[in-house]
Amino acid sequence: LDESVGGKVSYGRYFVHTFNALVSPELYFDEYPAYFSLINGKRMKGEYQLCLTNPDVLRIAIESVRSWIKANPDATIMSVSQNDVYFQCQCDNCRAVEEEEGAAIGPVLRFVNAVADAIAPEYPHILIDTLAYQWTEKPPKFVRPRPNVRIRLAPIYACFGHPLDGCEANKEALANLESWGAITNQLYVWHYSTNFAHYLQPFPNLDEVIGDIPLFKKNGTVGLFYE
């Protein structure tokens, strides 16, 4: 998409779900298992999450993001975002942050903010993108996204057949949208226009699209992606 049709937004190397790309379990787990999620007393290798309160994990992630920027000079957004699974770290430090923030995204957002702070002086034009999705959809009590952090809210548990303000099943998703819109002016929404149970079945969601796009705008959304 060139300038004749309005240009484009470029993500650097990875679009989403980047934790394993930031700190590879294949490279690090055998020697440094403490970099990865502690689940039921055991560090986990594979498609899990990172231990986001480990300072070495932060250091390596910052190095990875810097390498992505250098390899993708035209990109303006780098994704530092959870893997597409649950299994967030249950170590004492990560749990303490979750409890303090009243939300599972607490350790994630503090980590992402730290990456953004490290990147900003050298690359002030780069946004660091992270998800509010699945176990991280609820906003935190205290920590706020840095100006160069973009929250990408993905209300995966919403009813996709009705607008967020038009369905009893969407009360929590609507509350999350309103809360994120109140604490950041860098809000993207990753929304859904499909039936995951049957992709080929007709999906009557035009009322949802018509209702939700103005609602997203009202709540400060600056970017919208429909899956």
C-alpha cells in the first residue's frame, strides 16, 4: 500500500504473540529456566509465557527489539506481546505484581513500559505494541502505558453478533474498553468478525460493525483491525 492509496502502518518483523521470539526457549531454557513461566512449581519450556519480573529477561528482550528495529528500518511499531496461550508466570515476584495491580496484565505492562523506556531515547518514533487479551484484558489499577506504548485490546470473549453496548454478554468487554480508553490515548482494538466454531457458516454481524466502530472511536481508539 503506497502513498497513492493512503500508505500503511508497518509492524517490525512480528505482528503479534512475540514472547518466544523475544526470549527463545530453544536458546535459553536449558541453561536459564528461570527466564520462563513457573507453573505449579515447575519452569515450563515451549509455548508458555516469560517470567516478566526477571531482569535478565528484560535485558534480552530489549536487545531483541533493538535488533528488530535495525532489521526493519521502515517499521514504526514493534510487538512485545504475550504468546497465544495462558500459563502466565506464578513465581512470587510476578504474583506480587498481579496482586498489587489487581490484574494479570500488571507484570506485562510494567515489562512493556520498561522496554519502551529503553527504546525511546534512540528511537522516539517507534511504538511498542502489546495485547490486552485473554488473561490480560482487564486494565491494571496503577501502572499506565508509556506514551510510546500502544495497547491492543482484543475482546476475544465478547459476543461478536452484537455491539459491545448492546448485549448483556458484553458488559465486561465494554467496561474494559471504557477503562483502557480512559488511561491511554494509544488504544488499538483487535476485533473479531468470524464464527470460530464454523468459519464457513454465515455470520450476521453487520449490526455489530455499525454499532461498535463509533463506540470504539468514542472511547479513544486510534486503530482498528478486524479478524
